Amino acid sequence: MSKPSQSTRVPGQRVPAVDDAATEMFAEPPLAGRLTSTLDALRFACISALADLAVIYTWKTWTFGWLARVLCQVAFFALIGRLLADPGTTRYLLVGSAVVIVTMEAAFVTASSTWERGTGTLPLLVAAPTSMFVVFVGRSIQWLISGIACANIALFVLAPVFRVRLEFPSALAAVPLIILISLSSYCFALLLAAFVLRAPTIRNIIGNIAWWTVGLLGGVQVPVGFWPGWVGAIGEVLPLRHGLDGVRVAIAGGSMARVLRDAGLEIAVGVGWLIVAGVAFRRLAEGGRRDGSIEFGE
């Protein structure tokens, strides 16, 4: 049997059509195509999160279960100020305890992100052409919706109950500030999720430690000036702190320039944590491809 002859390519000879097809198949898609696929992945991830929200809660269980629990939590801290017979303390504790709810719910991202590993879809996300970080950005937005609603209801409903005066219309600026705090806390939680995905059994521990730490250093129940300078410096780069300062100024009828400054600082903190979280997810994916540490299931 004769040995098959190997084809040689003559200089200047046109590459066969099959080579053209292979080159086109593995070529990097144009920018518009990548942007479209990224937005599609984000949209489907958000739809999945909304479907989870519909499964986790009905309007009855959310209202009479979760929201009632949140209102009791905020009222508990406000009652401390009432027991001390200090209206200023009551105001401080009520506002801080209401606003930190968005940070608490954002911390649930550390738990919900591990669902992808438990269901075996994480390796598929790593293998997909679209960045897995895009999926995780939209995967847990249900906590944003719940947290923003709970924090605003707690603030504007319980403030009159405890005779905490809200200066309108400037107090309405608290609503967008609470949204900003929720988003920056979400970005911070995404970074934690990237690490928890390698150790999913500690997801709840990390989430609880994270939001309590952010609350302690953010001036929720303890004034920022109570801490040593180096501890306060850590709080400057964490979510919540600047936005909460802005909320306190807004509901007291303070300077809107100060409110805008605090809002800008909160946005900067959130963007910074989002960038760091993106890098962490990229390293997670690259490490999983390299050593095979991302397996199906927990």
C-alpha cells in the first residue's frame, strides 16, 4: 500500500476554502457581536434572578415574613434610643439600622452565587465564550430589589412611629442614595462570592461577617469617630459609609452639595469594588481551567 502523499503549499498559492472556514470559525467576533452576547447573557441572568425571587417569596411571605422581620430589627435598635430617652440617639440608630438593610441583603450574594456550583452549571459558565462575571453580576439582583424596598419602607414608615422628623422634600434624596448603597454593597459582595465559590461551605459565615463589619465601620449603630484612625480609614473604602452619611444629611434638610459629594464617593467605592470583583472572577475562571478545580457539584 502506497503512503499518502503530503500536500505542499506553493508560495503565492491561495489557501484552500476549508482553511478559510476554520479561520473564520475561530476568529474573534467583532466588538458589536461581543457586546450583544454580553448584554444577552446579562439579561438572561437577570431573568433567572427574578425567577428565583418568585420562587423564594410570594407577596404574602415577603410582606408578613421577611419585611415584618426587617421592621422588627430596625425597631429593636430604635427602641434602645427610646430607652435612653435621647431623641438624637433614636434618630441615629433608626436611620442607620434601616439603611444597612440593603447591605445585609446584598451579602446574600455570597450564598446565591454558590448555587451555580451546587447545580453543576459553574463549569459550563467557565467554558462559555462570554465572561462568567457577566452572569454573576445579574444572577443575584433579586436581593437588590428586596433590599431597596425593605430599607425605604423601614425608613419612611418607622420614622414617624418613633417621632424622627424627616425634612421634606430633601428627605426624598434618601431613596436614590439607598439605591446607590445597595449597588456598591452588591459589587463588594460579588468580590466575596468569587472567593466563596472555592469554599461554598462557608458562604453564610462570610456573608454575615461581611455585612456586620461594613455596618460597624460604616456608622450604622456606632459613630465613625469612635474607632481609631486606621480602622476609620478601612471604612472609607467600604460600601455604605458615604451613602449613609448622605442619607443622614438629606433627611435632616442639610446641604444638597454635601449629599451629592457623598453620592459621588459611594459611586466611586462601588465602581472600585466592581473592578476588583471582575479581576477575582477572571482569576477564578483561569485557575479552574488550569488545574481543573471547578468541578460539577459541591
